[in-house]
Amino acid sequence: MKCVFCGGKIEFRNMTFIYDENGNYIFIENVPTEICTQCGEKTYSPGVADEIIRLARKETTPVRMADVPVFDYAAQATL
């Protein structure tokens, strides 16, 4: 299978999908993903995309909660 954007090789991997809505983040682990080894483009089957939407709408209970440190590059960069 080839990437529709660059023609690179597609690999199937389980990845973490990160969803952000107005600063509220949701991490969905072990999502079946098709990823291009050349350009990094990620795609999901229609069924997987539907399930991601269902989980992002919080229609189920998360398996765990996590505290995540947040840094502001613009405020803290020393370049």
C-alpha cells in the first residue's frame, strides 16, 4: 500500500491519538493507524475514525487519568 500524498510505504501501527478541544486534551492509546514511513501522514479506517469520535465525546469511562506537564515555548524559550 502506498501513501496517497507522497507515494511512500504505508505501515500499520498502534499509535496514541491526541485530541484537543479548547485546551481539554484526550489521549486515546493503541489506535490502529496507517502511517507513511516517508512523510508521516496518518490515516484511519472509517470504523476506527468513528470509534475515535465516540471516545472523544466521552461516551465511555477512561481507563486511567494522567497529569501532563505543560510548557509555553514562547514564554520560556532561551534562543
